[in-house]
Amino acid sequence: MSTAIIHRFWKMTVLLLVQLLVLNHVHLFGYATPIVLTYLTMNFERGCSRVALLLWGFVCGLIYDMFSNTMGLGMASGTLLAMLQPSLLKLFTPRDAADDMRPSFRTLGTHSYLLYAAFTILIYHAVFYALDAFTLRNWTTTLVAIGCGTAVAFLLVALAQTTVKERER
């Protein structure tokens, strides 16, 4: 097994534990829960295999769904985000970036990384809460849940990115 796979496995385990044990009990305004599992998918290298990316997003969402009783919402959102991640990363990556470039403040720049993080987190939360509501009857409630969950998850991901040291290559 490669050290990158082991490192990703431990990162996924830590993110899932933080999400399941702490953040699933945070309900902003009674219904918005921040989901930071996007951090795993966001930090895949630029030239990573799309199949590997989809598998990691699917498995991470599946485990989240099993322990939080969300019936496939995390799996669908995680798989969609994994499918869109290369395209989103391409929008914010300089043209001369290396194929194995990992998104971070250092590689993308602070402004580009924060925009990249905001878009990925917004997409994940929009899909998650839209599937959760599955109606347009209370669309304001769904929009507030998307906005609040995205804002808190964005702050937590930005904090994690500033505090976690990037591995040197």
C-alpha cells in the first residue's frame, strides 16, 4: 500500500470522527449542520485518477451515511463533488502548475484557494440539503441551511488549512 493511500485513509478517518462525534451535534438555527468531509475531496492532487477520486468520495459518503442515518445523501453529494473536483480545480489552478500539485494556500494562493474551497463546499451543501428537503415548499429553510452550513464548514476548512502543515515532497 502506498503511503499516500495510508495518509488519505487516516485523514478520512479523522474527518469522519470529527464530523460524526462533534459536528453532527451542531445544528445552526435548529437545522443547518456543517459538513467538513469536503476537505478530503478538495485536497486531491491535480492529476489524480478520476476513478480513485470517485471511489474515495463514494466511500467517505457511504461511511458518513451509515453512521449518521442520512440514507444516501452524503454518498450522493460526495460522489458528485468528486466528479466535479477536477473541473473546479482547473478553474483556480495556474496554467503552468505541475500535474501532481495539491491545492493549498501555498500552491494556489490565498484568494484562489478560498474561492475554490467556497465553491466546493457550497456545491456539497447545496446538493446535500436540496436532496434532504426534496421539495420546494420550504425553499427558504433549505437556503438558510445551505448558507449556514456552508459558512461554518468554510471557516472550519480554512482553519484546518492554516493549521495543518502540508507534507513536503
